[in-house]
Amino acid sequence: MNLCRMMRLYPFSRLTKTITPITPNNNRSLVRYTSGVAIFCALLLNTACNQEQDANAAALSAAPPDKTATTAQDRSAAVTAVATTETAAAAPVIEESVEWNYPGPKPLPGAVLPGKRIVAYYGNLLSKRMGILGELPPEQMLAKLDEEVANWTKADSLTPVQPALHAIVVTAQGHPSAGGKYRLRMTHKMIDDVLELAKQRDAIVFLDVQVGHSTLQEELPQLEKYLKLPHVHLGIDAEFSMKNGKVPGRSIGTFDAEDINYATSYMAGLVREHQLPPKLLIVHRFTQGMITNSDKIELRPEAQVVMHMDGWGSPALKKDTYRRYIQNEPVQFTGFKVFYKNDHRKSPRLMTPEEIIALTPTPLYIQYQ
């Protein structure tokens, strides 16, 4: 079978009678090779997440699961004003012995990469369908993360493993929402809960943004109180950046180098102003068109860019997608996602750490959904 035909466009489902269901365009030939349950879960969380963060957190957790979406592809990941000693320690200083063979300037002291490999659990604590982060009770989730950290340590004992929690905090959705932005902002309480869990493993945290019809310029300042913490970083999902005005999920969105440059510039400003260690930016990608003008992405010592292969399928398909869209345009560092469920749809097994390490360039950010 042609590899592209193994990818399917992601359908949406209806949660309540007031939400218009979204169905895939079955005639579209666009390759769809990704995780998409974030849109489902944005709908699931509609009654619980207020776009302006005035929602009641208790209502969020009470939202029922959408049982009509059994065939859809899974998608997706209390703070104080001053960071504690434990969280500040989560960003290791690059050792002088670490060789710098990556594009861009060598980062400032305190950078996570390339001195460590990050192993992250992705999703949303308030939904079991957005990823492993919320699928299991917190203690079980952290225990499973411990197992993955041990697997990666065994596979590459020379590269220390940094655990991470990667939480989706702005979710695209299939209806306009307040302001017509096709996105929902999670409450601060959800983010606070992720930070509390991260403390238990000295984990770093990523806040993931799906802008819908909004922009990074509008969304990132809403997260500044968290991004000012030394152990909190950023993820941006091009799939749900709908510059063409279409509904998220009916076609694949895009970010341009200009968007990515804004994100790194914004974080670099925080690093300089608050004397923070360098920030990490995870950029989701699984098609050519998701990122345009990648050669114009500006690399800064204050912000490290990870181009992240966010596609599911058999090992052969995942390797091919990595080669086409990551290896050919790596930008700086690279990442790789493993889907506990969706990768089994086309394969009896998941890719092993050893297989992923063998990729060129070797991914230093590993995400599990």
C-alpha cells in the first residue's frame, strides 16, 4: 500500500446538540499523519474551559467522554510567583565536555539541550482521550513515565534523561467559541496541577498551544506568568493554526518562519528580562506545508528550537515521515513522537528507543501520547 494512503483525515464528533459535528472530507488527498484527539477533547472540555480563564475547574473534570468517536485518531499533553529551588534545578547547565554540533549559536548556561534527552508525557490532565498525561491516574502516569525514563537510560547511558510533562493548554475546536477564535483556553488551575505533578519527578513542563483562528501574538502573553518560570517551556502546533480561515481539523494548518521567530523572540525577551535559563520551543510537524520558509527561522542563544515529528503509523512510515519533514529541514534539534495506541493501528509493535536513537539526526526530544 502507498504510504500516503495509510494516513487518514481525522474526523470530529459531536458532544452536545449545540455543537455542530465536523466530518472529514473523504475526497481530500491530503496526507493526514498525526494525532488529532485534541480537537475532541476541546469539545469534551467545552463546558469546563472558559476562553478567558474564568471557568470553573470542577466543571471541567465533570465533562463526559465522547463515546461516538471510537474510530477517530487520538490527538493530541499550584504555581508560585518565585520558582523554588527544586524547579530551578530542572534545567541543567551544559557541561563543557558536550560538543556543539548543532545549527545556531551555542546556548546560554542552563540550557537543557544537548546535554540531556527529554522524555515527555503529552496530553491534558482533564481528559483521558488527549494523551497519556490524562489517561491514567496521576500516580500511575508518573510510574509509567519512570519506566520510559529507565528504558531510555538503558538504551543510551551516555545521555542523561530529563523527564517532562507536556500539557495542551490552548485547544483548537470545531466551532467559533467566544470571539470566533475556534480555540479554548484551559484554566490556570489545570496548569497549576501539572506543575505540582512535575515537582514530584523534577520534571520540566511544556505548555502546548493550538491557536485555531487566534495567533501566537494573542495567546503567548496569556501564559507569561508560567513561561517566566525557569522550568516551563513552550510547544506550538501548526496543525491547528488555521491561517486560511477554515475550521480546525477539516484541513491541516500551518506556521510560517515568521510565527516561529515571534515565539522565540518572545521567550528570548523573558529570558533576558528575568535572567532565566534558555527556553525550549517544540514545533509539531508531519507534512511539508505545516512549516513554511523554515530556512528563515532565526536561531537565538536564549531559545532552543526542536522540530518535532508528530505522526503516527508503522515504524517504516514514521521513519519515512521523519526523513522527509524533519531530517531534510531539522532547523536545530529534532523530536520524535510515539503513540501508545495509534502506532499499533498499522503495526504490532511500537518503535524502540534503540530504533529512534538510530535516526539521523538523533532526536533529543521524545514525546509519548
